[in-house]
Amino acid sequence: MPSLSHKRGTRAQITAAAAANALRVGEVYLITDEARLTVGTSASTHQPAAKQGEGGGDPWTWIKLAADVANNTVTSAAATGLSFAAAANTMYLVELIGAFQSAIATTGIAVALDIPSGTVAGMAVHPSNATMLTGTEQIADGTTTGATTGVRAGATNIPIRANFIVSVGATAGQVQLLFRSEIAGSAVTLKAGLTAMGCRII
């Protein structure tokens, strides 16, 4: 019987290939660490298939933060690993669910998305004390209108949640989560094992 094989790699390897514009439209790939097929939809995007038992398939794709990432500056930096390849002229919902720590209680955080083209709007919230929430908004690429001004306690896991809507324009590319500290020299750290980013096309 003739054999049929497909190009294969881990989710991270296929994501890296997408970031390098190395996928081919219509080509099938095996995501080895998920035992799942995916089909290239452009040089930088692919559509994973649902497996038996997943019903119609979850429209969301989730990316877990693999290692803690810290930033002690007021300049936004990439949250390494929390990104996805976005297609041109496509709209996405993006969610961040997770935890972070501030070095001290009086240091806040800001999170935003860096997009390849188009427009974005969103907001992030987290507890500022035991009974109140604080937050920031994003209405422009790669930046927020401010940062929060503190947390319930320093060096303690603080839940954070953010929701964004992204309308990618004519240029495809990576959508990357950025984050920064409110105060220079006082670090904020997104926590691995407790933080994930999801995206879906709408």
C-alpha cells in the first residue's frame, strides 16, 4: 500500500514557520504535540482541524505562557510566547487570562497588543485591593492610555484579565502581547503556568 506523509512539527515550530512566512496555502501539516492536522491558509496563517470527540471544534486557539517574563521599565516589551499569526483583512477576538506579580504594592501594570496593521480596542482589569478593580484601555497599536497604579500586595499573584478586538488591515503578521511597569526600576512579572492568551476569528 502506498504511504502518505505530511510535514510535521510541534505547535511552536509551526507557529515559528508561520512567523517566518514559510507556510504554503493548502498544505497539510501534522502538529505532533497535539496529534492534530492543520492546513496552511496563507504564508503566515494556518487553520487547525478539530479531532474526533471535539464536536464542531473550539473556535478559540489558546497559547500558554511557558516561562515567567518580567519588565522593570516603562517601555512596553514583548511577553515572549504570547503571540499568534494573523491573516490580512481579518477580525479577531483576543483574551488574556492570567496572573502577574509586582515587586511592590504601589507598582501597577499595563498590557497592550502590537498588531501588524489595522485597528485595535481593548481593556485590562485586575484587583487593586481586596474589594476594588482597576484597569487600562487600549485604543491604538502597541500602547495604552496609561498604567494601573498599584496592586493588592507586592510579590503576590494578582489575577489579570484583558479583552481586545483586532481588525487586521491589508498587512498580515504577528499579533504580540506587550506589557510594561508603571514605575521604572520596579518590575512586573507575568506568571507562567497561570497565564494564557486566546484568539479566534469572528
